[in-house]
Amino acid sequence: MNPIALLLPEDRILLDLDASSKKRIFEEAGQCLEASCGIDHALVFDNLLAREKLGSTGLGQGVAIPHGRVKGLKETLCAFIRSRTPIDFDAPDERPVQLIFVLLAPEQATEESLQILAALAACFAERDFREKLLAAPDAASARAVFAAVNV
């Protein structure tokens, strides 16, 4: 199994989330990671929001990869969110975003986080990959989409 799928258990996959803004997505990501990993949801929210203020993490093609490095974090944490309706993410193509992959890495894990970001960007660049995630009926199916890629 590839490293992305290993970092993404089913309980960190939220499908068809009703959210109307980036902030709401970040709140939901924080709640999800707190429930799954015990990390404080406010720390997740604050970290993602601070990173987003530096520049949009929207990639284009309906995808965003909000990410950050967190002091004191022991391992890389991920969550995947598919929004029910597209959200403005200030993406370079000006299209709203529906597929959001959240990545938080330990402060010192610069190389690892860059490798994961590059692998994610390559996956999301593929139309077939995006379409499969949009069509996934449940978390297990979405995880299988991530597990099937060769990164």
C-alpha cells in the first residue's frame, strides 16, 4: 500500500460535508483529527488558517491541499474531505474546490511533507483520480482510490 493510503484511515475521510467556507472546512478537519488522533482541534484550525493566509492552498481543478507543519506533532496526520458543494478557495484557476486533502506534518519533517505534497499534487492532476473520488459512495471506496495509485 502506498504512503498516502497508509496515512489516511477511513475515519479521517469525510464525504459530502455541508460546508460553505474554508474556515468551516478547517473546523471540520480539526474536529475529525481531534476525534481520530487526539490533536486539539483549535491547533489544527489555527495552523491551517495561518498557512492559508500566506497564500491559497487551492491547486485548481476543484482541489485544495491545506497543509502545515506543527511544532510538537509526533507523526504526519491527514484527512480527506469531499464537500457537498464547491467552496471558494482562491485557486489559481478561480474554480471552487470540492476535494480537500488536509496534511499536517511535524515541524522537522520538511522533506517528508514535501514528498507527500508532491505525490498528492501528481494524483490530483489526473482527471480519472478526481472523478473516482467525486463518485466514491463511502469512505472505504474513497480510501481504495488513494490506495490504488502508484506513488
